[in-house]
Amino acid sequence: MSRELTPCQLIERSINKKFRKELWTPFMHAIRQYELISPGDRIAVCISGGKDSMLLAKLMQELGRHTTVPFELRFLVMNPGYSEANLNRIVENAALMQVPIEIFESNVFEAANNADDNPCYLCARMRRGFLYSEARRRGCNKIALGHHFNDVIETTVMGMFYGAQLQAMLPKLHSTNFEGMELIRPLYCIHEEDIIAWKNYNHLEFLQCACRFTENAAESLRRNGNSNSKRLETKRLIATLKQTNPDIDKSIFNSIHSCCLDTMVGWKSRGQTYSFLTHYDDARPVKDTEPDLQMNVIPDAED
């Protein structure tokens, strides 16, 4: 008779078996392609209680069990002002998935929700600072966040449409305020729909963003069918475009891996602004490009 598996073992098995192609393979691809983990790293996996960060915790835990690269993990949960019910949900899910979390307190929700302008931006900045600080206090040199493929492409499109800039979300970056610390995004190549499918398959219930501001926005969406969330608006736009071009999300993702600076009128790098005019007369001629919408390609035009 085969041994009955525990709920945690079933969750782990679903990652390694049923969703291996959708979750484990792109996770490992990101780890290797972007060189996210080095020998001797001590990584703080930051858990908000949502589906993304909880999957991240399990993937990192599984990697730690099977890799030949020595590294350590700490699983940090910041309580920014969750309700008792929401905090209990995080604790219960962590116990179910056998993730040894460490909880610390902050007042982020109170400060952000009292802000007059852009509370979500303030919340994100404050959360990041607290996480870096707590990770460093525990001897970590990296923090891991649960941003995924869809976050990457939505951020790119939002930057163009609402920020008037071409700006991507990097798979890793050095902290500007905490010297020696890095941020990594191991879910960089994992699609959100696959995370949702994994969650539903295992009958898991995770938190949404649980602050009062987003709860009000969600209620407005439920009642009126609209929301002032630019990310949700962008998500819907990409979904609409995928109806006629199923690979448009992949095209957006691939575009940030092959930016051609020779065709950029201006760009920024390390705090400096550059113009194509700086080296215009010194550079070799660059062929013009013009989109061919019928062929859905961008051929080199005639000189």
C-alpha cells in the first residue's frame, strides 16, 4: 500500500510534477539566466501572504533542498497592519506549506493610507525599506520578491503609457540605500495564469493586497465595474490585444531583452541623460526602420 501524502507533500509534488513545465522550469531558467543566486548567499524570501510570494517561498525551499550551490534562506513576513484574520491566514498557510516564517511589525499601512498623494507608491517604498533593514539585521545579503512575468510586461507598458518612458523591471538590482544588499526576482519568467492554476489545483486561499485603500478599490470594482488602477487597466488591455495576437505578451517581454540604443532618440543610464545628437556626426550610418503592420515585422528600409 502506498503511503498517503500530507497536504504539504501534495503541494510540493504539484510543483515538481503537474506544474513542472509551467513553474519549476521557468523558475530555474530565471535563476540561471540572470545569475540570481551565488554560493554563500543568505536570502530573505519576502512573504506578503499572496499567491506569488507563497509560491516563491516553496520554490526557493525546494531549490535549497536539491541544489549543489550552498545558500541559506530566511522567510520574512512583515505585518504592516494586517487585520487579525488576514495575519492568521498567512500563519495558517505557512504552517500548511511548512514554510518557517519570521514575522516582524511595522506601521506601513497606517502611514500610507494617511498619505494624500499616491499611497500605493509610498506603501511599496516603505515596505521595501523595512524588508531590506530586517533582512540585513538577520545577516542576509539579498531579498527575494515575488514579481512575475506579467508584472514585468505590465510595468513596461505602464511606463510607456503613463510615465512617458521606456523602463523595464530588472530581474535583480543592487540596493541604492542598503550597501551590499541586492533584490532578486526568481519568478521573473513565470506567468501569472500558471500561478493561479497551481493555487486552484491545490485549493489554496491566499491574501490579496490587504490594505484599506485597495480594499476600497476592489469594492468599487465589484459594485461599479470600474477601477482607478492603472495596472488593472493595463492588464485588461494586454488581455484584449492577446485575442488577436496571442504572443503579444512574449513580444513585450522579449523587447526589453533586445533594446537597440542606436534607434533611441534619448536614454538615461546611471543618473545621466543622453541624446542621439551627442555622437550623431561621429557614428556609422544606421539604417532606418519602419514597422510593416501587414507582415507584423520590422524590416530594414531602403536607404
